[in-house]
Amino acid sequence: MTDQTTNSIAFVADGNIPQSPPPARETGVVKWMRENLFSSWANSLLTIVAGLVIYMVLSGALPWMWNGVWTTSSLSECREVLAGEVGGCFSVLSERWNQLLFGFQYPQDQYWRPTLAFVLLFIAGAPVLFFDLPRKMLAFTAVYPFLAFYLIWGGTIMAPIVAFLGMGAAAFVFQTYGKGSFALGFFGAIVAAFAVWIIGGALIPEGASETAMLQAVPSRDLGGFMLNLMLGVTCVSLSVPLGIALALGRQSDMPLIKWICIIFIEFVRGVPLITLLFVASVMLSYFFPPDSTVDLFLRVVIMITMFSAAYIAEVIRGGLAALPKGQYEAADSLGLDYPQAMRLIILPQALKISIPGIVNVAVGLFKDTTLVSVISMFDLVGMIRGPILASTEWAGVYWELLGAAAILFFIVCYGISQYSQWLERRLATDHR
Amino acid sequence: MSTLTDPPKDSFRLSMLINDTRYRSLTFQALAFLALALSFMYLGNNLIANLRAAGLNINFGFLTDTAGYDISQKLVEYSNQDSHSRAAFVGLLNTILVAVLACVTATVFGVIAGVLRLSNNWLVSKLMAFYVEIFRNIPVLIWIIIIFTIMTAVMPAPRAFRGDNATATMVFDAFAFTNRGIYTPLPWFANGIFESQALNWLLVLVVACGSWFAARRVNVWATAKQEATGERPNTLPMLLGIWLAPFLILMLIMGLTWEYPALKGFNFQGGIKIGGPLIALWFALSIYTGAFIAENVRAGIQAVSKGQTEAAAALGLRPSKVMNLVVLPQALRIIIPPLISQYLNITKNSSLAIAVGYADITATLGGITLNQTGRAIECVLLLMAFYLTASLLISLVMNVYNASVKLKER
């Protein structure tokens, strides 16, 4: 019996078998590919099709970019250098880069001015976009619009100084009287600003622009990507306060105010931006006093601001509607009046909810600034389709120019949307 | 207890206009009305003075004058001897044409890209994310110009199709891709029941509607039978017959023939010509808006909570049923409102036609007519009236839809 037992147990394990590695198809790259690229026949087919698409695009684009010519002065010269090979004539970018950025009429020795304004824009914008920065930097943000105006347009320094003093007076009046009664402070501020502007405007001597330190540049000489950026930044920053006012007006209990706001918003949202730009270019001047000349840039800024204000108003209305009713009632029960309740309780929360929407509107608006090329302003697209493609040297260089425009817009718009996503994560204080 | 005396007589004081909430809103509205009326008067006065100085008046009589310009892409008869209003009508139809075409293709692109972006295939989902980001972040005007450039600068000229050593060939001998546009075969009826081809097509549409109703009846009948007996009859042959038989018979009776484009002289003749500007506008609006729709579709599908899918699976539904009966109805409620506002955007963005010379209403009424007659105010007002009507109609559709799918809560 014992004998049989010892014989029947032929092998007794006296240790652990070393762990064998998982099968090759279950590890590393192979596993990842099996799971993510070839998990079923349909998936494999998709992968192959996608791979083919990517290969076709890259095989066309890479040699074209790699063989690109950067240093010739005309298309025919560039074709000679390429000698029949595939390659891009990127020399149009290196030669006309300044025109693409600043337009073809901005004085060349003054390019440092818009460049400086652009760099300062980041310093001015930083405290608005990133709240961790010291609040004292906001002082520079307040000065920036006037500084940028002076840098870009030049002329007499008195004009921006008077404008700044007017805003300063308005702020002072609002600080002093706004505490007691919002309406008094608000309307007082408007009166103060206009008083300073009218008095100051009368004090600026005639012809001060000719002898100014910075050469005056008229608006019609602005162009290129600078024009897109200027229109985008100006119109977005002007339309946010206007949009807040319109959104509050649309929620108002006063029927007249409510209906004015509704009609304005729905009207503007119902028509394409191009028709509004037509208004700016051919119709708006009929509504100004007969002997005044309001330049096209200002007219376009007015119309685009109205346009984006209507969209921003709808976004903010969404934010206001998303607030629980208890917030309004709590503000009332604390005895706050309407301006206080809005400023301290409602708007901070509603604006926080609306930030992604506002950024979307801003990105859309920045893209829409290319439409001004239709009313013959020479923004980036207008420069490409107009002076550059019409010139004898560069007629026919489409892809390099359009590609450069696309990349410039992509960088800015993608950057803004990434910022918005970061901000959303940053502000997510409520759930989870 | 003390008795309540009558409240003090309300004596109206002037300061109550500001301090009493009952009157304050009236004060504000009166002020607002005053400001509005004053600014309108100011603007109106300026307008009258400017018009008088320019020797103009507001008059829509120019609409009946001869337009004098040609339109190459048109849906209805038009010659340069027709009136400006006729030209505007041609433009209006062209706007509707490109808007409808772009809405259909943008939806197709958007749904495909949105669904594929959620695919578990890494390469495909990354590729779709790339597509969405690229197209959303570059202005639609640049896309329109890029595709227009492809159409005009890359496609071969009609003469490249000529001769023995032609550098370009027609696809299937039926489609010609040239730098003037794409030529496709034109279907028409050799011995139609009506004289006019349009009426014949209308008849086809009526027959198709009839088939649709019949197919619905069959489905209702099949469902009733399934509920009675537990077994669903196979309706596929019946449905095929209902859809195909009347259609094929009609086509045979009316003698459907195809007119192929052919190279005659310097250009292609016959068939349907889809002009380069129309293609550029159509395709650019489709891929641009498709990227936005893809994001809406993705958000809509992701918004349906996983519990819904799991619950449906726990009830024993097959995956296709889970999608059709549980996920899609809920996702569509989220997807459709932004989808309709994307349609609105397409309609408004179609006004960019003016940049590539497609004769939509902005290019005819707001472009050439405006420049020829100098009637800026009238033209822009008519243009705005058209777009306002269009967008109000689309919003109306959206509101009706929203009301119909609203969650019915207690």
C-alpha cells in the first residue's frame, strides 16, 4: 500500500514555478495595438483607412515643406531654384512678412510701435486672465487702452491723455457717489467723463498731430494680422460690458427696457455679420451728422461690438437663468438693492458659469474679423487676396500664404480655447 | 388689542418717483423712452439731412429696373434683361440651395466625425479630434478661399480633356471635374406624363410619399401582429416592393434618360453644371460646420449616462436595440437644438458667397445691385429683412421641436 502510494506520486513539487512572462500578444505594444487598433475586423479596416489618409496627406505635404524655398524674391525665381521639384515657395512669407502682419501702408520705420503694443497687451491682459497675479497690475491694464491707442495711431499725446483723464474722472465720481446711490454714481460718472472730454478736446491745439513725437498714422493705413487682432481685442472687451447690460435688461421687470433689449438682441442675432459690415461701410455714415467724418475702422468697431454684444448677452442670460432662484431671494432678504445684489451676489456667479460661452463667442468673433476683407479693408485675408496675390512677383502662390494665415489663426484660437478649458477647471469650486 | 387704523393717505410726493419702488420703474422707463425717442430723432434728422445733401431719397422703385448683369449659377430662368427684383429672387433661391445642401452634408460629416471620435480605435479617434480642432479654429472664410483655390487653380481646364493625349479624363465618362465646376449627368424624362420636367419630378415625389405612408402602415400592422402573437412577420420583402416597385414602374413609363456632359467647343455642354463657387461654398461650409456638429453629437452621446445603457442591457435588449430605443432618443434631445442653431449659422455664413462670387442674395442684392443703383439703405434693409425672416422661421422650428421633446414632468 505504502509502496503503491510512493510509486503513484511520481512528482512532488518542492518549490514555486517561476512566473512565466505573459504571452507576447498580451504585453506591451502588441497588446496596445490589439486593443486599440485591431480589436475587430471593422476596427482594423478603420485603422487601415485612417493610416492611408494620414500617409497620403503626409507624403504630399512633407516633401513640399521640406524642399521649401525661403530666400528668393519672386515666384519665377523660386521656380528656377526648385527646378521642377516639389516644394513650397515660402520666400513669399519671408519677403512679405511685415505686410502680412502690419498691412502695406503702415510706415515701415514705425513697425516697432504696434509690436510694442502687442507685447504690452500680454502684460495688460495677464491680471485679467490669471487671478493669481498681484491686483496692482490692473493699474497698467487701465492705462493700456490709451497707451496702445497712442502707440498705434500716434499723433498728439494730448488725445489719449484727455481720454484717460475723462475715464479717471468718471471712476473718481463713481467711487465717491456710487456707494450711496448706484444710479447717482453711474450717471454722474458719465457726465464727468463727457465734461472732461469736451473741455480737454477744446484745449488740444489745432494741428497738434503734425508736430507730435510719434508720427500720426490714419486708420486706413492699418492692416494685416494686426488689424484682425485689434478688431478682435477691442470688440470683445467693449462687448462684454454691453452684453452684461443687455442680458440684465432682457431679464428686467420693466417691459419697455425688456423689449428694447429683446428686439436688439434678436435682430442682431438674426442677420449675418456681413450685412452689418455693409451697414458700417455704406449705410452708417448717413446716420452721423452731415459734416462729420467717422472713419471706417470706428464704424466697423461699432457694428462688430453690437454683433458680439448680442451673442454675449445670450450667453450671460444663460448663466443668469442657471442660478438657483434662492440666490436672488437671499440677496433680497439681506436687504440689498438691485445694483448691490447684481454686483455682489448674482453676476459673480452668473459670469463664472458663462465664461466658456463668452470665450466661444470671443473665438468666433476673432475668426469673423476676417470678414472685413469683404468690405475692402486689408486685414490678413484681404492682404493675401489683394496686394500680395495681385502683385507680379507673387501671383499664384496660394498654399503658402493661405497656410500661413490658417496657422496664425489656429495658434490664437486654439490658445484661447485651451485657456478657457484651464479656467473652467480652475473655477470648478462646486461639484466633486 | 389695539385696532388697526387706516393706513395713512397716500399723498404723492415728487421724490417718490426716485425712492419708491412702485414708481421708480415707471420713472426709469419714461427716461429710457425719452432717450430712445431722442436718439431716433437725432439719427433720423441726420439721415434726412444727409440724404437731402446727396440728392437721394428712400425709394424701392429701382427693383423694377433692368438689372443688366448675368448670373451663371441659377435655378430659375434669368437673363440680364430681367429686373433687379428678379435677380434678387435668383440670389434668394441660390442662398436656399447652398444652405440646404450644406446642412445635409454638414450633418453627415458631423455625425460621422462625432461618432468616430468616440470610437475605441485610438488612431481614428485622434484623427477625428485633429479634424475637429483644425476646422473649428480656422476662419470659415479661409476655408472657403482654400477650396475655391483648389477648384480654380488645381482642377484641369476643359481643354485638358481634349485630343488624343488629353491630360485629364472624365470619371466613368459621366463626371468631369474642371476648373469651371463639376459636370454631372442630368436625369430627365423622355416621355413624361406632363410637359414640364418639374411637374414630372413632383409626381415622383408624390409617389415616394405614397410609398412612405404605405411602408408605415406595414410597420404598424407588423407591430400589431407581434403584440397579438408574439412573432413579428418578416416585412422586408414587402417593404422592398412598396419602395421599389412604384418607383421603377414610374421611371419606365416616363422613360428616364440621362443626359451626359460632353466637350463641345471650349467647354462642356449638357448635364448639370455645379459651378466652382457653389462647390467651394458648399464644401467649406459643410466641413467647417461639420466640425461643430461633431462636437455636439459627441457631447450628446456622452451625456446619456452609462446607467441607461447598462439598464437596457440588463433588460435583455440587444446592442442595436439599446442604441435605437434607449441611447439615441435621449441623445437626440440634447443634440438637436444646437444642431438647428448650426443650421442657422450655415444660412448666415452662406452670405460669405460674396467672397468667391457665388450669386447668393448677398452678392446680387447686396453686391452688384447695390453698387449699380447706389441704393445702399434700401438694399441693406431688404437683405436684413430676408435673413431675419429666415432665422425667425428656423428658430420657430426649433421652439416647436423643443416643446415636443421636453421631458414631461409632473
